[in-house]
Amino acid sequence: MPADDAPFRALILGDVVGRPGREAVLKLVPGLRREHAVDLVIANVENAASGSGITPGLFRSLARAGIDLMTLGDHSWKRKENLEVLQREPRALRPHNYPPEALGTGATVLEGISGEKVGFVTVLGRIFMEPVDCPFRTIDRALAEFPADVRIRIVEVHAEATSEKISIGWYLDGRVTCVFGTHTHVPTADERVLPKGTAYISDLGMTGPYDGVIGRTIEPVLHKFITSMHATFTVAEGNARLCGILVDIDRKGGKAIALRRVDIPAGGRDNPSAGPPLPPIQEAAGGVPEAPPASETEG
Ligand SMILES: [Fe+2]
Ligand SMILES: [Fe+2]
């Protein structure tokens, strides 16, 4: 059991894409957990199986590598094995703003994670995405259902538009611990702790092959752009990297203390280097925000 004043540390990984992404997780996550005293690992896995979805076997192997909670985004219904995973695995989530009749859920409270409870909700954005319920109201409803003693609250926004993600970040500042974006597969450099103590980043980037077009082999994508003709996309292979964030969290108040981006080459044919060691996590400007009164955290 960690000391009461040691921060709670979460490692959150962007979309795991295909075999290169899965191999990056298997190779790097166990060491990252150990070396950085990580308490909780979350990953979006919507592209883990051949670029779309997840299977029960892949879920188990990623869980064994140290991922505690896995989410599916707009690929949730694109592979039949996803349904099996959502049905069987309480730690597999799909976006919460799909219709309530849809299989699975997008909100959960994890218990006993290094002695803490962690509330988590994932939503889809609505700009340039398929129609779903309002993400703002969906998050509000999910937060209201978390017990008041769930201080650590993390929100994923799986969305195309940075404006929508940033708006959700400001909407939730001070009410949740962390808001992070996924789906575009391109990491953004806007990570920060917002003024009221919410860690924020617009997109984690993917854990997958960067010598491609958001994880797909370049040539068929170019062919489609140039000719408008159909092309079959396959998962790219080169320059696999593990991307995401490390977030340090005040256990008592559930506020973010600091966050830093993680971008580590996975090695192999294209990346002989295992990557430099991670420097110490940087404190947010202004230090640790005060814990809020209880009434403010019941959101
Ligand atoms: Fe997506
Ligand atoms: Fe994705």
C-alpha cells in the first residue's frame, strides 16, 4: 500500500493499433508500471485487432501486460468479437452516449486500485462523427451517479474536433481529475493542468505504427485520396511508438498535480533504440490546487 501522501499515478495510452501497437504494449507497459510506480493503466483499444476492434484473446493478453481498463470508440460495433468482450469483461467499455439499449456501458467505478476508487466515463464527440447523445449531458449524468467518495474521476473524449474536446475540458475543469482525447491518432502538444485542477490533453496520439497514415499503410490511402477509388487499408508496420500521458493525482482531493506526455519508440526493425528514460514528471504551474469542499466533488 503506497504512503498516503504519495501521488496516485495513472498511465493512459492512446488508441492501440494492430500488431505493432499490441507489441509496443506487451514490450513496454510492464517496465513502465514498475519503473514509474504506476497505479492504474488505461488504454483505448478500438484498433487493436487488425486495425479495428478487439477480441477476447487480445483483451486478455493486453490485460496480462498490465492494462487495467480498456475502451472502444466509434469502432465499437465493427467487429463481432467486440460484443463478446463487452458482454464478458466489466473492464471493457464502449462510449457512454450510445443509446442506453446498446450492449455494454461507458461508465464504471474501479475499486481497490492501489487503495483508491476511480470513476471513469468515455464519450464520443459529435462533430464529424456519427450521431449520438450529447456528450456534455451524458458526462454530467455519469458523474452524478458516481458515489461521493470517488474522488479520482477520469473522462475520455473520443472525438475528431479539438474544439469540442477543449470545450469539454473547460466544462469539467475542477469537477474531474483528467480529461483526455483519443481517436485522431495524432498526439497534441497542449497537455496542461487547467486552473481548477483538471489534467487535460486534446489527443494522446496512438500506440501504433507512425510510418503510415494514422496507422494505415501509406500507399492505399494515397491511392484513395488521389483517385477517389475504393482501396483496402491495411495496418502499417514501421516506427511503432507507445504514446499517452502519465498523470500524478492528489489522492485526497482527486485533483491533478501534474501530467507529462509519453512517447516511446517500441524498438524492433525500424526502431533499434528502446528510447530515452522518462525525465521526472513536471509539477503544474501554481503547485497542487487545494482540495475542493465535498459538495463540489459530488458533480
Ligand atoms: Fe475512433
Ligand atoms: Fe482509433
